[in-house]
Amino acid sequence: MTSNTKIALVTGASRGLGKNTALTLAKKEINVILTYHSREAEANSIVSTIAETGGKAVALQLDTGNTKTFDGFVVQVKQALQEKWQTEQFDFLVNNAGTGIYAPFAGTTEEDFDRMMNIHVKGVFFLTQKLLPLIKDGGRIINLSTGLARSTLPGYAAYASAKGAIEVLTRYLAKELGERQIAVNAIAFTAIETDFGGGAVRDNPEINSFIASQTALGRVGMPDDIGGAIASLLSEDNKWVNAQRIEVSGGQFL
């Protein structure tokens, strides 16, 4: 491995935005450790695609909503770093893994709420904590948020509240990790054509049309719109960007 090789760990990268992010980073010659929850075949396919273009990638199973699995996962990351790259640390952590829920506030169950908080807040908090020794000084962390933390649509109170917490956590991480020169930012995406949330934005013409009508650029987002933004934020050109919430939305709900 050459000394300038960069390695990113992207959670939830077997589909959607995580998949696009992993592939986009690979195109920019950044190697990838990607995690998947249950889609092992899809994750391995991404690893193969990256290998075909001359890059290196590893897929590891991870449930970001279950903190009890994190110690074992960290051991697997250490092994992958040593076996694949002969190194002990990686450069970039992208906390992407997540799932959505649509439920009116009055109808949100405690189970629904706990699931959102475990995946989007507790999981991100403690996974990042566990991985800190493996992140290089001068590295970067990107946490995924949502435009729904700024604007509101009925039915997303639990999900958006969790992401609001992540935006606050992002600032605290930036403050406390500054002494290690680790920059931490949040990318807030809005409605994207993926299978997220059951694929409603992609597959429901009425929802798609409504979102497009409320977006200055006149369409809903595509995975490439977000993966490219994440890759750009991890470039040397943006090394001085820190503690920011950056919305990538095409100008939605202005």
C-alpha cells in the first residue's frame, strides 16, 4: 500500500446512498470498508465492482442499531485493515446506515421511537466512539442527517428528531476531536430516488411530483447527487470545512 492511499469506512453501503458513496469514493481512488445489515450478496457485488476498477474494498456485516455487536465489529475492521492494506488505521468514517419511518406523532409507538434512536443516534454515537482509535489524526467523519431536521412534514417526528440529535452531536465531535485535527460535518439530504422508506419517493408518482414542485431545481434528488457531495467533502479541497451542517437538496422547501 502506498503512503497516500486513503481508506473510508461507509456504513449501510449495500444499497442506496451508501452504495453510491462507496462507488464514488472508489472512482476517486479511495479504498472502502463497507458495511451491510442483511444484504450480503449486494455488498459483495459492490466489492467486486470496485476490484474490477483497480480499487480495494471489504464488506463487513454490521447492525448499527445493536451496540452489543460493536466490539466484535471493531476486531473485524482491525483484521481487514491489516490483511487488505497492511495498516492499522483508516482515514474517513461515513455514518450513513439508517432507515426511515412514517408515522404521525400521535401514532408513533415507543418501539418505533426506540428503533429510530438506536439506529440513528445511539448507534452513531457509540460506533464512532469505538472506532476513534482506528481513525487517523487528520481524518474526517461525516454524519448523515436530513432536510427534515430543518423543514417539517407530518409523519416524520421520530426520524427527524433523531437526525436533529445527530446534527448537535456533529458539532460536539468537531469540538472534541479538533485536537486530533479530525474534521466532522453533517450532510443533510432530502427526498432521494432510492428504496429508502419503502421506495416511496422513487415509486410513487404523486410524492415524486410534489417533492419536485417544492425544489428550486425542479426534481427530486438522485443517489449521485449525495454520493458526489460526500466524496467532495472528503477531498483535500474541503479540509478546512468543519462542524457544519451542509444541506444537499437542490433547494428544497425554501
